[in-house]
Amino acid sequence: MNNHPLNNPITEDDIANYLANTPDFFQRHAELLASVHLASPHSHRAVSLQERQAEMLRDKIKLLEHRLMDMIRHGNENALLADRLLRWAGSLFQIADPMSMPTRIAAQISDQFSVPQVAIKVWGVAQSYGSGDFALGVSDDAKLFANSLTEPFCGVNTGFEAVTWLADPLAAASIALLPLRNAPVGSPAPAFGLLVLSSPDAHRFNSGMGTDFLQHVGEIASAALGRLR
């Protein structure tokens, strides 16, 4: 009695499963395809199954085109950044006076990469450079923090000492802290300095962003500032 069709009506899932498991159904009933009409999301009129499939295919093509344009745009942006990074690295070879190196690096990073505020502190420098502003005003806690960084830190300003090194600490909504060390990225070697980047935009430097580019900036700055030691 329970198996009677009236007690077990056919559901949409039953129909869908049947069609999925009977691929030759529409070969035997091809006339049904021409009679099926669906609502179009574009014109709000009934269209044939073939026309609806064509619309879906056009939508997929548009989506792929947008993704391709995004990839091209990101590729162009990365190429421009790489070119600026190369030109900046080359300009560091032209700085003859090591004493001016930190100030010049900060200014160039700000100009080349549109960073509103940049600050640099270096410790353990040679005696002849010990009077520079870049070598003063760094606590032991700040040095320990720099040593703990194996990659750039990015996020909101939560009161780091390094933010006080900026010209306008109150304008630093988001920051990037780059440890300076004469060793590959991720090395446990002690840091000899810290490079601070900041922006009034709270989302400019965020914890979810990639840090590959910032790591390259830190490596180049470390190589150049090593002349102070």
C-alpha cells in the first residue's frame, strides 16, 4: 500500500535524478527541447532552452573576460612596481655619504611608492655615525621586537614605539614594520634596524596583504644601510 504512486508522488528531485541518469532521454524526445521555455533574467520574457543556454554561456564568457582584465591589470601594476623597485635600488649606489643614507632611503620610498610617512632607525652603527638621528632614541624593547620579526608586520597602529619615530604619529592609522638584517628573509639573525611605513588609510597596510614586495624593500634597504655598521 505504501508503494502506491498516490502515496509516493514523484518529486522534482526524482525527475532531476532520472534525467541525470538517462542521458539519452532527450535524444529519444528531441521535440521537447524546442518546446521548453524559461524566464530570461535579462529581458524578463520567456525564451527557449537553447536561447537560455546561450545567455548563460555569454554570462560565463563575460565573467572570464573580467577575470582576464583583472589579471592583466594586476600584471601591469606588478611590472610598474618591479620597475620602480629596480630604479630605486640602482639609485642607492649613487649615494656617496653613508650618513645621509637613512634620510635618502626614507624620502625615496615615500616618493617612489607613495607612502605618506617613512622612518628608519639603525643600531649597532660605527662610532662615526652614532650621532645621527637614525641611531638615537631606540629602546631595548624595540630592538627585541625587531629581532622577533621574521617577516614584515602589517596592521593597524596599536601603539608601537616605532610609530613615535614618525613625523606625525597621530596620522599613522596603518603601518608596516620591516626588520633590517644582513641575512635572508626568515633568518633568525638579529636585526640591526627597523623600517617603518605608515598611512592614514587604515586599510593600506593590513594583516591579510601579501608581504613579498615589502620583503624586497626591506632586503634592499638592509643591504644599503649595512654601510653604517
